[in-house]
Amino acid sequence: MIKADLHIHSCFSGDSDNKPDAIVKACLAKDLKCAAICDHGTIDGSLAVKELAPFKVIVAEEILTPVGEIIGMFLTSTIPGGLTVEETIFRIREQNGIVCIPHPFDIYRSSGMQSETLEKIIDHIDIVEVFNARTIPIQNTRQPRQFALKHALLMGAGSDAHTTEEIGRAYVTIPDFTGRDEFLEAMRHAHIHGASANPFLVIKDLPARIIRKTLRKRG
């Protein structure tokens, strides 16, 4: 079994300062053998980390749609944000990618998909992120798992790390794999692990993230 953090951000996200070499160092320190780099609106961070890492790196992207975010995994090119959820899923499938729903039902994030949308796209979801270390726990944190169980969907977990200290705070243990199809099979045997980040850390980090994102957009 290997440890895999399926939701990490790099400095390519615009709201994180995690440099690729620092991500690799942090993953090695946490004994992670697999990491999905899920930057906002680009796969460039994934590719940069993959060039350096001596472990498996899943090329991924967290894509914003008008009704919430979707993570595309095993991508070969960036998918633009702002498309409909249906078009976003179509473009992920065009690349033979995997559809993962990050932090669903989160009432404190406008980017968290809610029930109405999830029910509409249920036949196109591969993985539900049932544990996200950055989800503020003063809400129904069992809802994603209940949803995944109800619909017999694969269950994943990730730190959603925007700092290197957060990497590995949530992860899955799965059988080792090679490639997309073996990954999906391995995820059938996933065990969820992790601890929630301190809510004050998440809240404290918000102003800095907003400033960094604004400055990078202007640049």
C-alpha cells in the first residue's frame, strides 16, 4: 500500500507559494509515494513537480465552473475555467481523464458543488473527495461520504495544501499502480486518513491568498 495525497496546490495556482522543489521535499518527508497536483486553472504546476519528483505525480487541475469546482485527473492539457459543468466534464473525458469532485457540499466555499448539481452529473463522477483537510469542521462533514456510499462512487482524500506544512494532512492508502486504469482499480481499495487543518489557519490565510491571486492576475 502507498500513501497518496490527492489534492495539493503549487505556486502555479496563484493562491499558494508552494514551489515545485519544496512540494517534492515535503512529500518525501511525509513518505508520500503519490501526489496529485491540482492547481487552479492550469496543469503547469503538475508538470513542473512531475519533472522533479522520484514518486508518482498525477497531472491534475482544479477547474472552476459556474456551479462549483471539478478536479480533472490524468490530464494532458489545461482546461479553461468558466465553462459549463457539462462542457468541463466533456473536456476531461476527451483526454481520457478522471472526474473528481473536491470538497462537495461545503457551505463555507462558493466553489463547493451542492446537491442539485451533483445529482445532475452523478453518472459522470468517478471519485468524491470525502475528506478535505481544509474543510472547516463546523458543518456536516459526513455528507460527502454518505453521498459516495449512496451512489457507489470511489472515495478520495487530500490535504488541499496551499502551504508545504499542510501537505499530507489528508491522504489515501491504496495499492501501488501504474497509469490511469490501475489507479481507478486501486481506489476501490482506498482507506481514508487525515486530520482537519486548524480553522484559524485557513481563515488567517484567506487575506494573503486573495492578495496573491489579485497581484498575479494583474501581472
